[in-house]
Amino acid sequence: MDFFCSISQQVIGDKAGAYTARAMHKHGAFDAVRLLEKTAGARVKFIHVVRNPFDNIATMVLQRLRARREKDRGVKV
């Protein structure tokens, strides 16, 4: 039997991770995490995901190219 087949996991995400971490630190919410661990009987883990910066750069370039083409066609942006 595969070890990972018998484990149930749930992932909760937050796009404003830095803000959330600061708010948790400011308001002492880490006690709430410990309480959640005690109640659920499982460890809570935080995963920090960093996006590839080229995704944002490519999106900005494509948006500017599209705006320039529309401007050249006389379409107001």
C-alpha cells in the first residue's frame, strides 16, 4: 500500500501571503494556529510559493503591445 494513499490533506491558499503573515504576527494569531493543530490533531504547515517574475513581465509586454496595436487602429484604450 502506498503511504500517500492513506493521508488526507487540505491546502488553503492566500494571494496576499505577506499581508497575512504580518497580520498574524501583529495580532498574535500564531496561538490560533497552535489551537488548530491541537484540535485537528495534525501539524499545520506554511508553504511560501514564489511566482516566476517573467510571467508578470511577459503579461505587461503583451498588454502594451495590444494597447499599441489598438491605438494604431484608432481604438481608444
